[in-house]
Amino acid sequence: MSEQQPKIPQTKPRFSATFDESTMSEIRRAAATGIYDIRGAGAKRKVPHFDDLLFLGASVSRYPLEGYREKCATDVVLGARFAKKPIHLKTPVTIAGMSFGSLSANAKEALGRGASAAGTSTTTGDGGMTQEERGHSSILVYQYLPSRYGMNPDDLRKADAIEVVIGQGAKPGGGGMLLGQKITKRVAKMRCLPEGIDQRSSCRHPDWTGPDDLEIKIAEIREITDWEKPIYVKIGATRPYFDVALAVKAGADVVVLDGMQGGTAATQEVFIEHVGIPILAAIRPAVQALQDLGMHRKVQLIVSGGIRNGADVAKALALGADAVAIGTAALIALGDNDPHWEEEYQKLGTTAGAYDDWHEGRDPAGITTQDPELMKRLDPVKAGHRLANYLAVMTMEAQVIARACGKSHLHNLEPEDLVALTLEASAMAKVPLAGTSWIPGVTGF
Amino acid sequence: METLTFDLDAKPLREVNQFLHGDASSLNGKEIVIENPNGAHSIAVGLKSDIHVTIKGHAGYYAAGMNQIAKVTIEGSAGSGVAENMMSGMVHVKGFASNAAGATANGGLLVIDGDAGLRTAIALKGADVVVGGSVGSFSAFMAQAGNFVILGDAGEGLGDSIYEAKIFVRGKVKSLGADCEEKTMSPEDRQILADLLAKSGYADVSPDSFKQYGSARTLYHFHVDNAGAY
Ligand SMILES: Cc1cc2nc3c(=O)[nH]c(=O)nc-3n(C[C@H](O)[C@H](O)[C@H](O)COP(=O)(O)O)c2cc1C
């Protein structure tokens, strides 16, 4: 039996691209529990994004501005369409609405401190306005959500602007949820709910349905606030052309458009990854709607969903947005998912950078939690300072790019400054494929 | 009391509402009459002082929306969302009310003498709502807190996904929504009901002619075995 058999080469074990490790583990988890997976943060898979666009700097045919010498303005005015008191921001990077409940009071305070230092606005979220947040935010946008948790006219009057939330990029058409662990006494009281229950936020507003009703609702809010405050309408990116047109028709001063990469406090994984479109695909149709109505730059467009740096800001503005909003990036600047807490992330079965069980309220960084001990780990002054630094960097980065394109204001950036690296991005952003004059669906090759 | 009359045929609603939002010290105690409302939307919204506003006719959407402290009487019918998100005070509709009457109201008392439409007291957050007639389907959907009294009948899906609000119905209930069940009325709840009936002009109606409904609390924590109810 010791005769030598000819050696047959073995095929290496091969993993499926379709049934990858993460997919298989999710099937096992679902089979074991019978419940879908809920998590925080935005879509994690790769989708066409701003990275697929490049700026064409100035050269012989274009004239650049001198860095640090020649002015490149970054200010933006929001809400001058109808509001008596429009909002003036020093930078077009705003802080998106994130609920108190999903975030700790310290985190909300830090967001307010950072945004105020940078001369920009911050936004409440589901669950109402906290003192920490109002007190530390020089410009605060008050969200008016379907759940109306914590909604009251005194806070409405205390706000600098009001954002009627219809949807969110992470879950267009979906409501919210906050699991019992995070419904502490204070959160429960603000929401008029029993402590410790799993709280659902409805997906539709209770007292209006279609766009005609929305117009009446906006008029009511204007009447209550004596037409002083800008009224934003926030939508998740799905059918941006029609939704933006309807929001403008309903009387919005500002439209907030959130792409599928946009973060959430807690939503079903399947919803986050499979509903809605990337922000890259949504900006041009939104701008087109504004232009068709003669409202571009009159009704401002704020876009969000995966904005990370000054290049993303510059690209969003070049495609026609007036400002951007950041959620996830702001939390990272505060300290979310920081390797400093790696040991504790490991204990939670994850690793720094991948932690997304924000709904469980055990955030080692003290941000997405209501646990008083964990919360203390976030120093709102220091975290606010980090956010202010980060906002300053983003703004300067956008200026670097704008000057290189010869623009004296970020708002002078235009689609003609951009090219695309991929066919998808070219078709979605309607800018030519790099090195060609081809825009699929618009021009011939 | 000093009475002031505004004619909406002659004065824009914006000016009337602006006046009603004036300094409480100069407004408190005033009787205000609004003539020719003709179904205008957002009449007397955002009030916050101790005044009594009487609307002489029909009001459109969101009449007396977000009311605080004030008393508003509508001598006609009201459109969608009457007294929505009211915080305190009282709103009295002498006619019928359309959909979503008293939606998300946190406090105060809303009385509707006639029938009310779909989704009455939806997401109620602590106010008292008394309806003399019947209410449409999906009323008290996700109602969180407060008391909801219906002297007539209720449509389908009453109290669906209800939290801690209390519903009292004298007539028939077409169907109850998910997680809503009949309760035995405690002496305390009977007293709440008796007081509300007295405050709303129904002192002669016996609380014993009502059935009480509330949350079975089975959906308070998501559980896969309840998936069919969601
Ligand atoms: C923790 C967290 C909580 C959020 N809460 C709300 C909310 O209450 N209301 C809302 O409209 N959007 C909410 N959002 C979405 C943000 O407003 C914003 O649309 C999104 O974060 C933008 O995308 P980005 O995270 O990629 O920057 C939340 C996002 C996060 C990360």
C-alpha cells in the first residue's frame, strides 16, 4: 500500500462572492433568532459616490486664485424665500438632525459647541429639544417629525429654523425605533412614554397626508411662528425630482436631501442597504427641479449622506447644492468608533471602526448611549473643540479646491469643473467621463 | 370682559393671528370674536395667553393648532387637525370635526359636539378629548397618554398600537386595533370619566354606560412571536 499515487492538484477552498462571510453570518443569526438585524450608521456597501468625481483645476484655459491670499468666500444664507429671519452660516457644512435619545446629552452639547464655534447650525431630532442643545447652539434647527415626540410650540418658537422631516436617506418610507435600553426616565418623559419600552416612531405625519396638506401644514407653522423662521423640508433620496418640486410647491424655504449612505440611529439593516438612492444620483435631479421652477438658489438645497471631507463638500456644491449636512462624520469627530476604546469594542463583539449597534446604548465612547457612566466619558468641551477643528478643516479643504478652480466663492463651483471616473458616476452626476466629452444619456461618445 | 371683533372678510388672517400672539399682559381676559371664517386654515393657531376666541362659522385645517392656555370656541365645523398638538387650554367645536382632530395633543381639553373623522386623537400625548358623536376609523392610533371619550360609536381599528392612553366608548366599536383590549373600569378611571363628562356638558350622562379600552401591552417589546400583529 505504500505505492506512490500521482499527486492530484487540489483546488484551493474558494469563498463565494455572493455568499460572503458577512452574508453567511447574517443568515445564521437570522436562523437563530427569527428577528431581522437592527443597527445604526448608514449603508456600508460601496455605492457610486463623490470619490468617483474629480475636479479639473485651472490651467491655461482657466485662471486660479492665489491660495491664502485671494478671498474664497464660504458663507451661505438659508431661508430668505419667505422667512423674515433667514439663517446666515459661515460655512456650508451643517450638523444634521440626530435625536436626543439616540445620542447622549453630552454628545448633543458637544455638537452644539462645535457647530457654534464654526459658525454653523445644528439640528434637533426625534424626541425634542434639550436645554444642553439649545443652550450651546447659536443656530438651532428644530425638527418637526412624524412622531412629534417632545414637540411643543415653546420650543418651536425658540428654534432658529424648523425642519419638517418627511424622510431620511437611510430609511425613506420608514419610521424610527429606540429600544428599551435607551428609554431612560428623561427620554421617556420627553416623549410621553412609559420607561424602558421599545419605542416606535411613526413613518407618516399624523395630521396630514399628501403634498396639498403639506402646504397647509407649512402655512400653519409659519402662522404660529409669525413667518419669522425658515422652514426646511427633509426628504430621503428616492424620487428627488418630484419630491423636491412638491416640497417647493408646498412652500419650503430650504430642501434637505439625504442620500442612502446617510446614517441612522437604528434601522433594519435590510432597509439601510436596499432602500433609497446614493446622494450622487440625487443631486442633479433635485437641482433640475429647482431650476425648472426658477427656484435654484432661491430655495436652498442642503444635501447629505456620506459627506466626509472638503472634497465631498466642494463636489456637492459644484453639482448645485447650497450646503451640506453631516451626521456620521460629526460623530466620528466627537470620538465615535475611536481605536482608543478597542478593548471595549472587542468585548461587544466588534472592533473600532465597525461598531454600529448604536441602538443598544452601550457605546464605549459615550455618544450613542443614555448610560450615565458611559456618557461621562465624553467631555462636551473637548469633543466640541474636535468638531470645530474638523469643520474648519472641511471648509478650508473646499476652499483649496475652489481656488484651484478659480472661484471666489464656494457657490461659484459648477458641474463644468467636474469629470467622472466611472460611467455610473458620469451618468448620475451628469458630468463627462474623464478625458472625454461623453455623458451617458446626455451626449454621444 | 372687553370684546374685540375681527372680520376675516376685511382683515387678513395673518394680521389677526399676529394680534392674537401679542403680549399676554395686554391680551389676558379678552373676548375675541372672529367673523366670516369661511373655512380658512390655521385660524387662531399658536395662542398662548388667557383669552377666549370665538370663531363664528366653519374653520379649515388646524384651527387652534398648538393651543396653550386660551379657550377657542368654533361655532361651526372644523377641518383636519383641529387643536393638533394642543398643550393646554380648551377647544370646543360645536359642529363636526374632520380627520385627525386633537392629533398629538399634550394637554388641555378638546370637545367636539358632533361626529369626528378618521384618526381622531391619533398619537394623543396627554390631552383629554371628548366627542359627543361618533368617531371614524383608526382613532387613537398609537395614543400615548390622555383620555379619549366617545359618546357615540367608534370605527375600525380603535386604539391600534395604543400605549397608556385611556379610551371610553358609550356606543359600538366596529373593531379594536392591534394590542387594544377592553379593560375593567377602576373607580379612579370612573372618576376621570365622570369629571370629563361634567366639564364637557354631559353631566347627565352616566359613566356606567361606557366601556373602557386600553393597551394590552403585548407590543411594548418587539418579539418575533408578535410579528403577525405588526
Ligand atoms: C445617530 C443618528 C441619529 C439620527 N437621528 C435622526 C433624526 O432624529 N431625524 C432625522 O431626520 N435624521 C436623523 N439622522 C440622520 C441624519 O440627520 C442625516 O440625515 C445623516 O446622518 C446624514 O448622513 P451621514 O451620516 O452620512 O452624514 C440620524 C443619524 C444618526 C447617525
